[in-house]
Amino acid sequence: MTLDNEQIERYSRQILLREVGGKGQEKLLASRVLLVGAGGLGSPAALYLAAAGVGTLGLIDGDRVDRTNLQRQIAHFTPDIGTPKVESAAAKLAALNPGVKIETYTEHATADNILEIAGRYDFVIDGTDNFSAKFLINDACYFAERPFSHAGILRFDGQLLTVLPGRTACYRCLFGGPPPAGAVPSCSQAGVLGSMAGVIGCLQATEALKCLLGAGELLTDRMLIFEALALRFREVKLRRNPRCPLCGENPTITTLVEADPVVCDLREARR
Amino acid sequence: MQITVNGKSVQTREGITVTELLVEQKVKTPEYVSVELNGEILDRETFPATVVPDGATVEFLYFMGGGAR
Ligand SMILES: [Zn+2]
């Protein structure tokens, strides 16, 4: 693939970067990133990845746009209320950069679909809101051997971790398994500042771009903790846990199974 | 004795266990918090018997969802 004049112009500000250059830009255009969840985290991540010219973006989300989403899910606009999130987001991405191919999956990630879908992409972004999905993505990326970015946001806090499955600490190395439904507060119960999704989602996009370009050091074996009220970024050093049920020495999880659909959202749990 | 909890310097008593520290630090749902002591993730079952040494670095890691909905 060689860049045409329009592409050179569009991507000029990042082609200028030594870590990108024409070769890196071509690499991005040939790359595929999957966004699981087209909401708070997925919106900014997808917009920046499309702007950067990641050639193919996959969006998987079974939800429709709700008025309560608009405070932080910036790919969705007021007239989109009621529209499937993947369609709403795909329209914005296409308008931003028609050179990017968008693949949409209007369904939730499950043990039946995610392994196969994730396997079609080079990098996966976890932009989901519930813990069964977060563990499912962690496990699917392990079995599909795909690098991914985990993130979570709540109130004024955020957390971020990049995982190279089988090589660096995974989400289960830290947390083992999901908490029971309703045990841990969710954004819809405890609230979240909208810009938290922007900060953390943009960091996820940055990790995806670095991984695709092979630039710099990924946020592996360390969890980034962002505390907005103090405006403080902290890092917690991690290492692979030999007792991890997935990537440890005696794994108990050997195939992809979904935990009981544990949602961190009580409203959802009652549905 | 002086320890570091989530990046902050904390004064606590000698011999305190991880379980007691979770209470002392008013952690709301200690059963769903992962604890890293001096760089090592602890098994939950060991919290009551694990004594926090002087000068320790302790991290409470919380479940954080957020994102789509
Ligand atoms: Zn692991």
C-alpha cells in the first residue's frame, strides 16, 4: 500500500513523527482494531482511531442510544436516541474519515461470538460496562492471543491496563473473577464525570496506536490509576500471578465460558 | 509505623493485618477489593493472617466498570 496525496495531507501531522512516518501510517491503514462497547470509552477511542487512519474498526454493541448516554458517550448525538449504538457511531466515524472501513456487530459480546470476532482483529479495546463482559474479553483475548486494553471508570476515577496475553499480567491476575451482581457500584448508581470517559478512552486509543506501530512502551505489568479530583495519575506495578485461574501455572479456565451475566448495573440486573 | 496506602503516607499500628487495615482505611466493600502488598497480589484467604510490615507499600485495587452504558 502506498499513500496517495490526500492521505499524506490528512495524516501529515502524525507522519511527521519519527515513530510513525509513511511506513507507520501504512501499517495503521492495514490494521484492524475491535471496540467492544460503543459507549463512554468506545466513543472517544473509536473517533481517535478513525481519525488516525486505522484501516478497519470493528464495533460490537447490542444497545441503543439512550438520553442518559449523551453526557459522556460523545459519538452519539441527541437525534440518535433510539438508534443502535453501532450504527450511530459508525455514521460519525465514516463522516470523520471515509477512508476507514467500519464493521458493525449489533449484538452483545458473548462466549459464543467474541472469540471468533476478536480473532479477526489485531488489537481489542474493552469499552464495556459490566464485569462479566470484562472477564469475557480478558479470556477471549487470551485464547485468541490478541493484545487488548482494559479500562474502567467510576465517579472521578479511572483505571487502565494493557495486556499481552500469556506474556504480561492479565485482568484475572489481579481480580480472579467477577464480583456478584450489584456488589460493586456502577456508573448508573454512583455516577461518573463524562470527561473521565474521554480521558481514559483516549488513553486506550493511544495504547492501540502504540501497539500497532510498535512504538514506545505499553502499559503492561502496571495499572494506571487516574484520580481526577486530585488530578493525579498513579501507577501500580503488577506481575503475572502464578495462581491466576487463566494464565497461571495451574489454570482452571481452559475454554471460553461466560460467567453468569453479572452486570455492575442494578437496573440492568433487574431487567 | 509508617506505610504507604494507594500512594499516600499512612500512620498505623505495628502488627496490623490486611483485614484490619481494610477496616481502618474504611474500605467499603473489602470482599471485592484486590490487595497488593509490596508488589505481590495477595490471595483473599490470606488477608486475616497477613501482617503488614513497617514501611510497606499497599495498593487497594477496586473493580471499575464504566464504559458502555
Ligand atoms: Zn492472568
